[in-house]
Amino acid sequence: MEPEPTRSSPPSPSDPEERIGIVAIDVGGRPVEIDGLDGLEIAVRDPDLRFWLDLANTRPGTVARVSGILGLHPLVTENITERHQRAKAERLDGSIHLVMFALAYEGEVVPSEIDFVLSDRSLLSVHDDGWDPRSTPQLRRGADGLLAQGPDYLLYAMADAIVDGYFPVLDRLTDEIDELQDQVIERTSSWTLQRLFVLKRELIALRRATSPTREIFNQLTNRELGLIKPEHVIYFRDVYDHLIRVTDELDNYRELVSGTLDVYLTSVNNNLSLIMKRLTGATVVLAGIGAVAGIFGMSEAGLAFSGGEAIGFWVVAIATVVVAAGVALFLRRIDWI
């Protein structure tokens, strides 16, 4: 695919570089060289050619021009330009607009929206730098052979690559959940609680991204949206099976996180109960001494220090200390202090 700079509007220095890739083949599966969007505008008139357009970091003007060349519905153009879409599939004017999300793990899960528009002779993909179809195992040998089997087969290959990318993210989440479980058991902290809540929100967001995608491929395999060749339905069904596994794993992870959160709260309550027991034990010991001291009064303290106190004072004082020590040993044995 050949990159071509946009001509629609001057880019900001902080904007990522726009890239436009065009792959075309004839009826014999031979590559056809196309010189940018100007050449594409001429080539689409040839009914024997098939196309794949890949737009990365594209700007609204470029999307509008490509939509005009391919004859896309204005709603599709608007949705691609806005980018903030949910996972969905809808058919408009003989094309299917498919929205999926690629996932990456960068300390937290980072989703990246990918728009596909499938028609009889072309496939349009729009994404940002978070995902590069040419780096996936399915397209490392080039897109010509895949496109020769039809734009729908090329769509399958890229969708399969996206779904395959979910599993390394799930593995990283598994490791993080295991680590948090160990931390909850060994030592609770506010950071652990905060990370549990963050992880729970991430799993909910992942469920929202993957669950509609599963329904999308269910529609594609049931031929509700059309444009999928009968011999290629089985491939989309394979992706659908993978998505069922992904959503099931996410449900299991949500249960694990909820269970870990329950263990955390239980540990905090147990620690609080332990502290209360120890405070109660100390109160029992000190209350006994205080009660005896209160009976005799502080006025006896002066005589005790001057040696003028009777022997009975010392008997009571020593007995009080001994009894308090005995109570403390008993409370220590039952793990109250």
C-alpha cells in the first residue's frame, strides 16, 4: 500500500501523520498500480477491479473524498468522521458499515476504534495508530491474495486479527487479577482497593466493546446483512466462536474481581474485629486496676511513697497487679491481646 499525504487541510504539527494505502487487483488476482486518490477515482469505473483502502489518522476532508469516490451513504461518512461509535454493523446503500475495537494493554486496557465499510468490490478500513493491519500475522504476506478471494474474505482476515489480539490482553488481565488476589491475602492497602475498582471498570468497558461485536458476527454468519459469500460464512463463524470465548472469559474475570473485592472487604472487617478485641482486652486489664485504685483514692499515694502506709495497702496493690497480669496472660492465650 502506498501512503499519500492529504490535500484536504493543513495538518497541525501535533497531529499524527495521515496515511492512505490502496491495494487493487484485477479479475485474475494480479496487482494493479493506482496513483493515489486521483487514480482511484478513475479505477473505480472499471468493474473488473477490486480495492482495499486503508486510512490511518485520516482527516474529515479525506474521508469525505473517499466516500464520494466509493459512493458511500452520508450517514456512513458522518459516523466514520465522528469516530466515537459503539460496536455495530448496519447496511446502507448496498454496503455494510462495521465498527470493531482493537485492544492493547499499556498498564491498562486501551481500546482503538476501527471502521470497516464492505461493498461488492471494495473494503474500506479507517483507524488510528493504535492498530496497523499490515503488522498482523494474517496480512504479513500482503493483502493481494486475500483480496483475490473477495473483499469479504479480506474483512474476515482483519477481523480475525483483531479478535486474536484480545487473547494476549486477557492473559495480562489474568496475571493482574492473580497478583491482586495475592496482595489482598498478604496485606490489604488502599492502592489494592483502588486498582480493583479500576480493573472492574475496565472489564465492564471490555464487555461493552466485545459483546456487541459477538452479535455483529452472529448477524454476518446468519446472512442477515448480506455481502458475505456462502463459502466464507464458515470463516466468520470461527471468529464468532472466538468472540463467545472472549465474552465468557470476561464474565469469569468479573466474577473473580468481585470475589477478590469481597475478600478484601472481609479482610478489612477481620482486621477491625481483631483491633476491637485487643482494645477490649486492654480495657479489661486497665479497668480492674483503675477500679481498685479508685476505691483507695489518690490520698493514699502520699503515705505509700513516705513508707507510712499499712501492710494491707501493699497486699491489695500486689494482688491487683497479680490478678491484672493473670487476666492479661489469659487474654493473650485466647489471642485477644
